[in-house]
Amino acid sequence: FKQIKKAFHISCGNDIIQSRIIHAKNLLTETSLSIGEIAEQCGYKSAIHFSRQFKQHTGVSPNLWKKSRH
């Protein structure tokens, strides 16, 4: 795991989170799924945790992201 961080300048955990957020952005933009359904499809067990992490990484809530893209 240290080699991955050295090579890509990101930890495995942060890479997974970034991938989940990118997938969530796509689902929020392109589908009518609920926040809970999107959280589940992105690998989160809790919609609340997903929402917090999404806002931490994007600066806006998933609901606001969805509204601003439709």
C-alpha cells in the first residue's frame, strides 16, 4: 500500500472514496435514484455517512448537487 501511495500520491482509502464520489456524482446527475439508493450503490451502508462524505469532498450536499444539475 505504501508503494501505491508513493506512485499515485494518494492512499488506497482516499482513492476508494474519490471513486465512490465520482460514481455518486454520475448517479445524481443521470438518474432519479434517491440519495439512499445512490449511497447503497456507491458502497455506503448509511445515507447519512454518504451525505457527510460527499459534502466534505464536493462542498455541497448530494441534494444540492442533484438540484443544480437538473
